[in-house]
Amino acid sequence: MDDNVFQVACPCCGAKLEIDAERRVLLSHAAPEPEHIPVDLREAVMDLKSRENTRDQRFRERFEAERKHGEDLQKRFDGLLQKTRAEGPPKRPLRDIDLD
């Protein structure tokens, strides 16, 4: 294979593309393998139900993670607020102009 020719995968469909960088042309295109298409209707329904369960489980996990993230941020904020209140107001550094 020439140095100017390289292969990439299409981010959209997964097709394999062979591109010549010097001439800026597409040399070849290989379509991706089609997904398994169920022939039996029962198999298709079972596949859809399993995907639905997977989606629901992922949604629950993300929802719980977001809820915990909010609680964690609130705890951090409360801790920093208490620390700031305990330290009092910040002291301003002495500047040269203040000495005049």
C-alpha cells in the first residue's frame, strides 16, 4: 500500500473507505456487514424486549448517578461554605499605595 493511500472507517455507517490523500479521491468503498435480521417474528419481539430492558436499566443507572452527583456536589458546597465561614473574611494584602 502506498504511503498516500490510507483506510478509514465511516463514523456514520461503519463502511471501510480507501482514500488517496495526494489526489484527494476515494479509491474504494466496502459496505459494512448488515446486522442480523431476525426471520422469525417471535425472535424479533424477544430481541426488542431485551433491548427495552437494557435501555431501561441504563436509564435507571444514569438517573441514579445524576442524583448521587447532585448530592455529592451539595456536600462539597456545604463543606467549603463551612470552611469559609470558619476562616472569616479574607485579609487583603498590604499594597505599596496603602503605605502613602
